[in-house]
Amino acid sequence: MNELVIRPKSKFVSLDFKELWAYRELFLFLAWRDVMVKYKQTAIGVVWAVIRPVLTMIVFTVIFGKVAHLPSNDIPYPLLTLSGTVPWQFFANALSESSNSVVANAQMISKVYFPRLIIPTSAILSGLVDLGISFLILMGMMAWYRITPTVNLLFLPLLVLLMIACALGIGLWFSALNVEYRDVRYIVPFLVQLGTYVSPVGFSGSVIPEKWHLLFCLNPMVGVINGFRWSLFGGKEPLDQNGLLIGALITVLLLVSGAWHFRRTEKTFADII
């Protein structure tokens, strides 16, 4: 009797891109499902995508702009905070959704085979809808203050890709760990809340003293948020090239190690989930 033995390919990360492409329709379905479920049975639906960044902008403007009187580099403080809130909220929501995505899809994983990597990835990309809505609000605010985007705006898609890669790298780690250690679902909200205040969301990165700059830039979202503002406001918010490079290197490390750990442990998901 002939036996068919399926073995993983001998790669460091062991990613089969051909297989992932074959399941692209499932990937798109899961991403769209996550978008629909997010606002299902809510009274105001996608308006939440407008309310959250606007309320955050107001709170940070009052705390950091009016009370703490932090500098804004000649950028209206509401714009400074909103330009930090838009990328941060995408990252925070993507990280939260992807970290719990494997456990949330336990029934699918235990019943049918498909590349498990699709689950956390689709959970992250579903947040692009909210990102698009928030970005339109930001553009409207810039028009209100009569600030015209510079040619640096052309670099914004690269920063968005870097932000997605960062969220995916950390999300792969946490989604795999969450299967075995359910404490992760309590740790992630705490880290997201902490990250809001140690990232330049409500303030400019230029206020950080030089002696703390390297430590500050170990947070990969620092380079993304600073780059986001640079792409919108040009010379008013100079690009921190060293911070962006450090963040990019850390993001690559997180993405590669996260994919390796996820692929190494996914064979046990159906047994212990």
C-alpha cells in the first residue's frame, strides 16, 4: 500500500507563497468578514471610525497642547495629534485583532486545512478600511487649516507598508503564543495602552532629549509616526532618518522571527486551541 507523506519545505521561514496565492479568495473573504463583523449591530456603524480618532485628537490636544504646552513645530496642535493618531490607531487595532485571530477562529482551524498564516494577516488588512476613513478626516483637517501636502506624500504608501509589516510581525508572535498561553489576551491591551504614551502620538518626537533618542527609537512605530508627519508636513517636521532606519530593521526582525515562530508552532494549533 502506497503512503503519501507531506513534509514542510526546508526553508528558514518555510513560507509557500504559491499555496498562499491559491487560497487568496479565502483571504479576501476573511478580511471582508472582519470588516463586516466589526460594526455589526452597532447603532452608528462605520461612524466609529470617525469618532475614535477625533476624540483622541481632542484629548491629546488638551493634555499635551493646552496643559503641558509642548511644542508643535509650527503645526496646529490638533493636526499634530491627528497625524499621530491615524497610524497609531491602525497599528493598535491591527495588533489587537491579529493577536486574538487564531483563537477566535478555533472552529475553522480544527475542522479544515488552509494556510493558517491567512488568519492573522487578514485580520490586520481588514483595518485598512478604518485607516482610509481616518486619513480622509486628516486631509479634511489639513484643508481646514490651509496646509497643502508636500511632494513627500509620495512616500506615504511605503510607510503604510512598514506599519503593516510591524503589526504583522508582532501579531504573528502574539497570535501563536495566545493559543498556548491565554494570558496574552490580557497583555496585549496593556501593551497597546502603554504604547500610546511612549510613542509620539500626542506630541512631536523632537521633544525627546538626545540622550534618550536611541532608546525611544527602539519602538518601531516611532519612525513610522515621525515619517508619517514628515510626508504630510515636509520641513515643519523633519524626517528622523536614524529612527526610521532603526525601526525598519526591528520590523524586519520581528516579521521574520514572527513568521518562523508561527510556522513552527502552527502544526499544534488544532490540538491545543
